[in-house]
Amino acid sequence: TSSLPNGGNITSVTYTLTEMTVEWEQSTDGDFNDYKVLYSDTESGDRDTLETYTDKSTTSYTITEFDPLVENWFWVQVTDTLGLSSIGIGMTNELPPPLLPSQILTIEIGKLDEPYDGFFDIKWNKNQDSFFDKYVLQISDDSDFTIYDSTLITNIDDTTYTSGNSFGVTKYFKLVTEGVWGRSVSSDIVQKTLLLTFEKYYDNKDGRNSSIIEIENEGYVFSYSDGEYVNPGLALIDKLGNINNTQILFSSGKIYDLNSDNSSGYKFVVSAMTENNSSEVLTFLGMNADFEDLWSVEDSASSGFGIVNVSDYNDGFGAHYMYVIADYEGGIVFKRLDEYGSLLCTDINNFINQTLRDGRSLAKVTDHIFTVVEYNNEMYIAVDPVDDGCEDNTAYYQVGDSFEYASIEKTDSGELLVLYKINGNIFKVKKIIPNSLDWEQSTIDFSINLPVQLADNAGERPLIKSLSNGNIIVLGSILENIGQSLNSVILLYSADGSLIISKEFENIQLTDAQETSLTGGGIIFTGNNLLGGQSVIIKTDFNLNY
């Protein structure tokens, strides 16, 4: 009895990017005739003949058109010279493993030593799939990726891409990894608002008492001196923190504050205390971004003063400034300057024993100017309507608490925040809510817990700032370091007074902070490096990261 031919069991089905190979056991029959390679897309389906081999030593077959994502079943039929045949054990290919995504690791913009200026780097982990085809980086303005820009990267080792973007624009990023044979998988979506941050030190610039403002389309201007009260001047820096211009304004004195504006060709107003014939003089300068004086005003010296821009309120004067000073008689005086520095009018308030506490104690909310004053050792708010000309319509409202220093700040929602010092270097915060044009006010003892005691020495007085996102910043020097190494602290609070983050700066005296819109927004701080005798400017995001 003749037996069926042996051999033909499939031993492997393997594939590469370009071909799939089937291997089988060689037949040992002496009357071997041929092999037939059979194929089906299912184990139980109809089998088609792909190829016939009459050479018994041939034990493999290769195809170049295949799809490894589906089953590819192969068998080999062995036939002898008598016409008897048998089909060996079949086998299919293993399906490729699931394509694992590469994830976006970081999205960063260049620091000061990198000339990106609006470019960002996107980095992701290298994909490990054996059948990788390409990365597809997608960038969209919306999280649904309704419309997006695509960039193809075909080298598996390329895991960084640099692309241009506008600072401050929120973008959504997704990395699609594609394998051959149509496989694809997406990374997690990453949302990023690009902000430029930096930390910059400026040699031969004393930053004690320094202030900083943002100048539209220009960068930032900060004040400095060669030493304390010696050659006070200004420096213009670009949005990367590089100095473009400097100008000494006075031989001696102190620049108190900078007030920005963009009307009538000038950019900002400098308020300073200078010396003239050994007497202190209050000086205002209207300047452009080239540090050219467009107008100047001198006034009697005062124990404190402040200036606000009221050009956004049309009260018949047109664009103008209002400033307030404390005179030697203990009263306060409101004065108005037009856009060219000419005096419009004076509003004298001879309320006995008034004391304007500091130039930081002045704010404008809608159509009123608010000033913190002291009367009989208690805090009052002096309120002067912007639209009353210079009539004596100043009203005073008792806030309560004895105090020694106050910093006032308006919020975007029209409230006032007052950071003030009571005895023993204890600071409190009140939130004051104007309720009507008559300013029937209500106050809230706003609970902010300061984790450190703040200093109240000249030039080291703390301030409070309200951010457009509702958060609050308290900035000041730490009391326990006075006379030793002076450290500063930045305290970031939520709108309800909860502490979000606290950051200390060793041997740095920070003196001013402003929210910015350049390079996507954030916060810019200025101050003095006590060890290096340098001005320091720190640009952070809204969470104080830099």
C-alpha cells in the first residue's frame, strides 16, 4: 500500500516592510514530484494556489504584496509521482503589535541666549515601532483640530521641531505617529500659551527704588541710578531683555514712578524727586521712547505723591494726567496737566492733618481718583471725581484701622485692594467695593495670610498688584533680613485670598511689578542685586515661572 507523501508543514510566516516569507519542512519522499503553495485569508476559507515547485530542496516562498494587519494563511501540498498528495499543517502571520504613540514632552521658547523671538521648540520621545513610517505634527487654534497645520517628519530619530508662532496665542499640539500599512496613533493633546520669560542682570546699574513699565511696540523702560540717588536715569530694553538705550535724567534724586501712555507722540511720564539749589523739587517729564523730553513740570516738594493717566475718560479736558501731592501743611492737592504738561487746574483740600502716605497710594477706578490718606491715625480714602473740573468735591470715607503705610490697586472688576501696614510690621488687605457714583462704599476684611513679615523702610515698601486673571500679587522685602542679606518675596494669591505660591529671592531687592502684554503677557519685576550692584529684571508667566 502506497503511503501519502510527507513534509510540507509550515514552520514560519515572517515579514519585513517589503516582503512576506513562508517557510516549510522539506519532504523526504523518494518519489517526490512537487510542492504547491496554497493561500487563504481565513483558516477555513477556499485555498488558492500561489506557486508550484518541482525542486524538493525549495522550502520557502516570498510575496511582495501583502497586508500583515489581516490573517494570511499558508499551506503546502506535497505530491508524489503516483499522484498521491498531502497538505501539511498551515500557519498565518502574527499581527504587528499595536502602534504606541510618541508623546509630546515639552514645548518651550528660547531664552535670552537664543534668537527665537517668537519661535518655539516642540520635543517628543522617539518612537520604538519596528514599522515606523513618519511623525505628523499638528498645530491648531482649537482643541477639536477643526483646522490645523501639519508638518511631516519621516526620520524616526528627529524628535524636535522648531516653528514660528505669535507670543500670547494659545495653541493646541498633537503628534500623530504613522506606521506602514495605514496604522496611526495620536499623542495626548497639549495646550500651550507661549510666553517669553527671562532673568537679566545689568552691570553698573543700581536698581534700588526702580520702576518698570511696558511701552507699546518698543519693549520695557526701567529706572536706575549709578548709586543711591546718584545720576538717576532710564534704560530701554527690548522684549528679550537686551538694553537698546540709556539716558541719565538728573544728577541726583530719585525716580519714583513711570506712567505709560501712547497718545500725542509721547510714551510715558516720569515722576521724580530731584534737587535744585539744595531744595527738593517734584519733577514730571513727558518723554518718548528715544528719551527725549517733550515737556517737563516742576512743583513743590512733598512727602508723597502719585500720578495717574486719566486720558481714557473724556471730561472736557481731553487727554490729560492728574497727580496728587501732599503739601507741607498736611493737606493734599489734586492737580491736572494736559497732554503737553501744562497745568489745567488745582484742587486744594485743606482737610487738617491729612497725610498722603506714598505715591503708590493712588488709583483710578472708572470716573474717580482714589487716594489713601491718614486722619487722626486712621485710614481714610479720599475720592475726587475726574469730571468735576477742579472744584472742591473731594469726599473722604473712613476705612478704619490705624496704619503706617498703604499701597492701593484697582482690579479689572472695579474694586480697590488696599495693602496696609498696622503696628508691628503686620500687613492687612482690605477690598473696597464702590457701589454708586456717590461712592457709597462697602469694605471687606480680605483675608490674606502673609507667611513672612514685610519691611517698611524707605525704598523697601511693599506693594499690591491685581492681575487680569483675578489673581493678586504682594511684593516686598522680608523684614527678618533687614541689616543682613536683604531678600525679597513674591506672594501670588487667588482672587479669594488663598495663597497659590510664594517665591523668595536671596540678596535681591525687588521694588516694582507690572503685568505685561508683550510676548504673550505675564509679569515683569524689577529690583536690585545687592551682591553684584546690578539692576535685575525678571519676566515670569502668570504662575511666577521663568
